[in-house]
Amino acid sequence: MYLMDDITRDGNPVLHREADTITFPLNETQKQAAHDMMEYLYNSQDEEKGPELGLRAGVGLAAPQVGIGEKMIALLVPNIEDPDSDEEIILEGVMVNPKIISHSVEKVCLREGEGCLSVDDDVSGYVPRYARITITYDDLEGNHFKKRFKGYPAIVLQHEIDHLDGHLYYERINKNDPYSLGEHTYLLGDEF
């Protein structure tokens, strides 16, 4: 089980290099990492276990964030966009070798900005992300998928895929004007 002490912090070289592509079948170490990454997300979002274990809540976790320089991400994305829906979790599971293959012109930002388990300091500002993306990825058995995402799930996916490319969210914040919205960029929930 991963705890906060197991989360790789900013400054570690594994967070600033491109992760390696994973080949199939997965080995036992990779399978265990996938399990432990998901377990962290479940525990971190649990109202009792999270505080008890001293975990910061997370909706996504990339393998480099636990010191593994390979292309694997875990996701447990709650439904924050449609409070009337019975669906509490809208994206759940592990993706291997995820890659963005197309995206919208429009970009979207979270009003409150983004945070990261690997970044202890709060870095304020809007983080522009594509409003809609199409990605390819493999599941843990090596089955290949191509799917489209929009809104909050698309933002989370881009944040985690950035980790696989060696980038952290604050690198996308406009250094001169952190709360500026560029052309074709909107806040999540605003019409575009």
C-alpha cells in the first residue's frame, strides 16, 4: 500500500523525464504497482481512511509519482460536473501507455486551479487544458482502446499524461499573468 511517504516529490529526476513505454504481458511488479496506485486513490478519497492514513486526496496517480518511470496511470475521477446524476465516479481504472491522439481547439481550466500529490507547495493560476481529447491506451491485459473525453475527466487525464511526458502542471501556468485566460480558453462550466 502506498502512503504519502511513497509519493515522489518535485525535484526527483523521474518526474522530469519521459516515462518508458510498457510492453505486454505486464510483470508482477507492474501489476502490483497498478493495484497499489488504485488502492491509494480509493483510500485517499475515503472520508475515514484518508485522514487516518495521512493521505492527501487524489483523483489520479501516474507511475512516475511513485518512482516508476513507466507509462501507467491510475484514475478515480468523481462526478463534479453533474450533481444531479446518480453516477458518483465517472472514470475509474488503470491505463497503460495512454496517448493523446487528437484534441479540441478550445481549452478549459479549473476555477480553483490544479494541485498535485508530488508538488507540496501551492502554485496558483489557471492551467489551460484541451476541452476535449481522444486518447488511445491499453488495459492491464493488453487490450487496446480508443476513447473520447471532455470536461473534468479530460483535464485529469491530461494532468496524468503530462507526468508520463516529464511535465508538472505548474509549467502550464502563464508566468506573467497566472489568472489570464488565453484565446479559446474558458473556465470549466462556462459555455464555449
